[in-house]
Amino acid sequence: MEMLLMGAVLAMFGLAVSCLAFGASTREEPAAAKEAVKAETVPARFFYDTPALAAAPHTRVPIEALLLQIENHVRLEHAAAECFVESPNSTLLHSRTISTLVN
């Protein structure tokens, strides 16, 4: 019975703390503080003063080069998995591979 009473008291205490935190977070700011913030802020003009950058020419990478990189990555990951299966330990599991692609 005492444990049930202690649980109820702790639940009420948690509810009171939650209510205080919610009330503090939803409280309105004073009008003077709102006007001071409005005076300090300047209307944002996104992409207004940014200099025009010359667009880089689109260099197309051959699909064969991309396929070779992917095949090399898959081969390295497969070798790492085989090494882990042969002798599993945490250092092999969390070590980085030598692949240039990030997985």
C-alpha cells in the first residue's frame, strides 16, 4: 500500500513539473519585448543580394566509370564481410573500409 501511495505521489509531482514547464513555454512575452525584437529585425530578402555565380559546365562522367567504382566498392565490402564471418570481433565490425565510397 505504501508503494502504491509513493507511486501516486511521484506521478502527481511529475504532472506538476510538466504543467509548470508547459506553462512557462507557452507564456506570452511582454509587449515591450516584442516591439524591441521587431525593431531589431530587418526583413529577410532571401537570394536578393547574392552575386550571380557562373554555372560550372556540366561534366558528364561515363557510366562505365561509375559502374567500375560501384563494383570495386561491392567487392571490398564483400571481402570485409567474409573476413568478419571467418573471425568475428568488434574491431572488424566497427572499422572503416578502404573503399572510396561512403556507406
